[in-house]
Amino acid sequence: MKVILIKWRDALAVEGDNSPPLAALATLESVGFLLHEGEDAILIGMETCEGAAGRWRLNIPKNQILSMVYLTPKPISKKRGKGETSHPPVVALQT
């Protein structure tokens, strides 16, 4: 499973106050598992399990993407001392 960092543009929500209106977009950075890449969009998710896409998914339009970086999970080995319990593996991300 690939992990991806995407920098992209999206709508910017602003409150209606007395300041002059300004048309602008927000620049976002999103990280997730690459679940699917279609013709017009990329689907990322924060979790995945045996073919299931998980609970949280984000469709990002390709025409709004500024950059993409594929990240490679790299296991970090940690020696455990006597009496320590096992824990899930810690993973560092390399670009």
C-alpha cells in the first residue's frame, strides 16, 4: 500500500463581515493511503484493511493538485528491555 503526500488547492471559507470581498483559494497538504487513482481524481484514506477502504476518505481533483510525493514506510527497530510488553511497530516515512 502506498502512502502519499499531496499539496493541493481547494475552496476557502470566509466569514461575511465588513471587509472587502476577496476571491482566494486555500493551499492544503494531505497525507493518506493511496486507495485509488482515477482519470480525474485521487482517492486517499487514513486507514485501510484487507481491501476495505476504511472510514475516512478524501477525493482530490487532479486539476487542483500542485505536487505529490510518494512516501515509503521504513520500519524502525527498537530493542525492548526486560519486562517490556510488545507494541505495534513504529514506522518512519521517507520521501
